[in-house]
Amino acid sequence: MSLPRPRLLIFLLLAAAQCVVQAEQKQPNILWLSCEDISPHLGCYGYPNATTPVLDDFAKESVLFEHAYTTAGVCAPCRSAIITGMYQTSIGTQHMRCEALLPEHVKPFTVWMKQAGYYCTNNSKQDYQFKTTKSTWHESSGKADWQNRPNDDQPFFSVFNFTGCHESGIESTTKYKQVVGEGKVHDRDVVAASLPPYYPDTAVTRDDWGRYYDVITAMDTWVGEHLQRLADAGLEEDTIVVYWSDHGVGLPRAKRWLYESGTHVPLIIRVPRKWQALAGPDMLPGTRSKRMVSMIDLGPSMLSLAGVETPAHMQGEAFLGPFATEPRSYIFGARDRMDERYDIIRMVRDQQFRYIRNYEPYKTWYQYMNTPEKGRTMLEIREAERGTAAPEVAQFLQPRKPLEELYDVNNDPHELHNLANEPAYAEKLDELRQQHLNWVVETRDLGLIPEAELHRLRKVLGSEWAILNSGEGATSKMEEIRDAAVLAGGTGDRDQARLIQWLGHSDSTVRYWAATGIGNRVAAGGDWSAAIGPLQKLLSDESENVRVVAARTLAGAGEAPAALSALGDVLDNGTQWARVHAAIVLDEMEEAARPAIGVMKRNNVNRKGFVADGKYAVRVLNKALNDLEGTSNAVP
């Protein structure tokens, strides 16, 4: 890489200065200041109505990354990816509120930081979706602090997390008041200038949007307090400070989604002069970087600053320090189960365009999910759904999604105009689609294996990761699963023979996608009578998920009694995630599920031994029963 002459001179001077300080301290302190549920709605990112004086000044001393993205639009999957440097879909942490079993070689990157001599603390959220060992942190609690290190000369890696701008800080008036206190309250009409057009423009949505700006200001004050503590301790020049958010806005069509609103996050890094040569020539104060950064790159970058090369298994890439790699050309993201609803979506982002692949296009964007439905903005969207919604709102209320979406984010920042079917963008669509298809195989996308099946297989192999990484035929297996999942999303009758053949495939996940694909086509019409016999055989398949999806397809083909019997059996006797899957199918069947009201009622209770006592199946059943009978049993 060649540098302009003035920057080259600065870099050489900094390198010389670094040699002088080596005897003083060989490794920089690193302070992480993280927050939750915000996009880059800060003054320094070009939002003049945001009140963020601390971060605006901090950015002047730092490098502001314009293209930083999370691997999901929700916290726990993202945090598992950040702490391991691995895509959540590669290690089995992709489903919101799950607990994966990691293979022995995959560990939190802090294990290597500790081995490099760092005192590592976390205050205090983990939420990694796997159990951490004592080797992860020296301390992880509400009292964890860099000040607790036993030796003032020991370098520290210290994390602090601000929870006040979580979606609950907008949704809950009580929490909102606690967070904001006597702080800044923004004029609702002023901040409404940046209200996304996919929200109804009402007094309620304006107030929620104003609350969002208010809690960001509270977070800005919190950042200032930590920076002041560092300065008061005389450690400002010894410490690299990294500020970031775990994903985008905590409101519908942002949080949980893979659009810009859900995955684009602020990332600002201040490197003191003392450590600029170590960090790299592009880390000069006041710089705005266009380098594309995935948040799985944070761990490898911290290791690089600590003098540790990125472990070979990590998918994250260092963008700081001596082991920095070439910049990324693409960012990848994934959405899987969000609480009680499944929706498999994948994303590829380059500097200008975003590609979305909907593996379950037969589902609406806004599936009913208990948590977001409590929010005032979601209630306003539902109210608009019952009336005459603006086109920008209505397009996300359609019963189906397109198979593919393509957006020119530079010219369509809210991603409202899908270019996937426009001939002028066919080349770009093909490029990003191929990047996605390659990524699925290269990273071993476990999200294409249904969840109950993941748990069945990991009992045999020891971890989710091992399912697609064991044996000589692992790549071929992943390719077969990918191809079946891709084919399932279509509607063409020309695929009939292949899909029916795949119903007898030796791999349960291929059978699952074949039955799914036939179900999608049955709903679109055509003669699929040749599939009825093979589908009926699958009602006794070893895989619970295959049984459920076969029942879904048979119900659509007019074989409701057999389908309802199979779904009832899974509800009565199945494992927890199979029960969630069966409940979802019954909910989607609407009036056709009425004969199953009895079995739905007796399963509409929490069960001990399941995650959260199995409340996710209960949430779905409760909603389905309410639709059928007009009654409600609220589930927390």
C-alpha cells in the first residue's frame, strides 16, 4: 500500500516514536464502550437533530467507520459472533434464545487476550448463547472494572455496556423515565424529520422516535463519564477506546431485520498518538474510514493490537494492528428464529448495494411475535394495517415476501425500492447472489438445518459446528442442503421430479427442504398428486421437523386429517423446538386448524425442562387459539 508523502512522513515519525515507548509499555490498554439497539443516529454521523456532544467531540479525536455492520439484527446472535470471531450460523448460536455447544477449539477471543498478559473484565452483559468458562474473563459482573487489576502496570481489556437504549427503554415508559431522568428531551416534530417512511407518521410513532433520540443522549453522557474516568486516572494516552453498538434501532423493521436499519452500527475508535504506529497508518485522528468492517472483526483486531495473530479457525479479520488484512469487499448477515417465530433470511452488503435472500418467502415480514407486538410503534403499524396504510408502510404488511431483494442503499437509504427484477441490475444481483451462495458453503450455514434437527444431530456429534464439519463429504453435504433450500423457495412445476426424488434423500435436511418446496408449490396450484404417497411416509420420519413440514404440505394438499394427527403428536410428545415448529404450522393453517383445538389447548401450558419453560410454543398456540376462538391467555 502506497501512502501520500505527507501521510508517509507522519507514519514514519509515529513508528519512530513507538520504538521509544516500547520500553515503557509494550501493549496498549483497550477500553470498549458498547451500547444496545442504535444505528449511527449521532451528530458525528450526519444527524444534526441528535444531541451527542461527547461522541461528536470523541469522533474528532478518532477514526469514524462509515461502513460497520453486525452479523444479525438482534443482540445475542451478534454478541456470540463478536466474542468468538465466528458467524453465529457456523457455531449454532443463530437462534434467538438458544444455547449452543461449542467445539473445543472455538473460544471467546478474550482467552487469547488473557494469555497475552491482559487483565480482562466485562461489565456486565454476556448473552453469548453458550456457556462461558472461567477462562473467558478475569471478572464479569456489575462490579467488573479495569481499576480492579492487581498490578497498575498490567495492560487491560475492559468492556462496559450501556443498556438504557435497549428497545425496552423506548417501549417501557417506566424504564424510559429512569434512563432519561432530567436529561435532554428532543422536540418530537423536529426529530420526525428522520422518522423512517415505513412507520405511520402519528403522534405515537413520533414520540417513540423522540424517545429513541432521548436515550441516545443519555448514552452519550454515559460515554463521557467513562472517558473522564480514564483521563482522571492518567490513562488517556495509554488506552485505545472502541465505541460501538450491538445492532440497529430497537423498533420494527430494524431490530431483528437485516436491512440498513438493523445492521448498520456506529463504530468509532480513538487511538492515542503513542499507539498509532501499532494500530496502523489509517488510524489517524479525525479520519472517516470507508473500510467495510463486520463486527466479527473486532475480536481479531483486538488480538492483533495485543500482538496475537488471528487463530486459524476464526472467520473475523483484523483491521487494526500488525496482523491487519486487506479490506473486505462484502459483509454478510443472517436472521433465524426470533423468539417464537422462524424466518430464514440472509444478507450480503457491498459498498453500495444490499442483497437479501428470503428462504421462507411464503411468510409475511411482520409475523406476530409477542415482544415487538407490545411496542407502541408496532401497534400503530397494526392499526394502519386495519385501515389505509401509506404505501411505504403497506409493502411490509403483504402476506408474502419476494424471494430476493436488492437495494441501492446510497440512493435508497430506507431500502424501499426492490431492484431484483429490474434488468439494469441483473449483473449486480447475480454477483451478490453468488457471493451469498458461496458464503453458505464456506461458512457451513447451520441456519439451513431446522432447529429440532440441530439438537438431534448434536447429541451424536457433540456440537452444532461438528454437524457440517465432520467427515470427508462435509462440503458436498453442505452444497446439497444449500441447493435444496434454494430450490424450495421457488414455485416452478418444472422442479417436480427432483423435489419428489429428494423426499427420499438420505439426508434429513434435504428431505425437509424438499417437502417445504412442494408445500410452497402446492399453495401456488398445479398437480402434485404424485407427491402425496412419499409425503405420507414422511409423517413417521426420524426427524421431527421433517414430520412437521410434511404435515404442512399434506394439509395444503387436502390431506388435513393425517396432517393434524401428526402435528398433534409432535405437540404432545415432541422436543421443544419441534413443538414450536408444529404450533407455527397450526397457526398458519388458520381455520383449517380448528379440528385441532383440543390438542392445542392441552399443550397451551408451560413445560419444565425447556428453555423459558417452553413459553415460545405457548405464545404461538395462544395466538392461534385467540384467532380461532376470540379468547386470550396472555403469555409473558
